[in-house]
Amino acid sequence: MDSFQKILQENIISEATVKLSPVDAKSFLKKFNGKDFFELSSSEVNDVLAFAKKNKYRKSKNAPGSTARMYYDYLTKLSRRKK
């Protein structure tokens, strides 16, 4: 894992304030049909932002990307975990 990915993962995981289960993350991500973040439409990005706000997500000031991208990456990683 290169240093950029390590920083990204540390910032994503540490900033989620409402605990979601892997099942919840997978359920939310189903509506995006496995798309990469950069393939999302602007309305889909707004959906991710709304879900992030609902779950009180705040990204680190040092996180390399938008709030929506950081949260989407967090949800993707979370959805791959076992229950």
C-alpha cells in the first residue's frame, strides 16, 4: 500500500461518526450498480452527500478529496467487510 492510499484509508475510517453496518453500506451502494465514484452523476453524488450528512460524516481537513468521494470510498470498504 503506498503512502497516499494509507493516508486515504486512515482519514476515511477515522471520520465516520455514526456506526453503519456492512449490510447498511451495501444496501445504500446497491443503487449505484457498482459504479466507481467518478462514474456517478451529479444527482448521485448529491445522494451520497445527503447520506453522509444524515450519518454525521465529517472528513478530515487533510483528506485528499471531496466529502462525497471520501464517504463513498468509506462505504465501499465497509460494504466489503463481513457482518
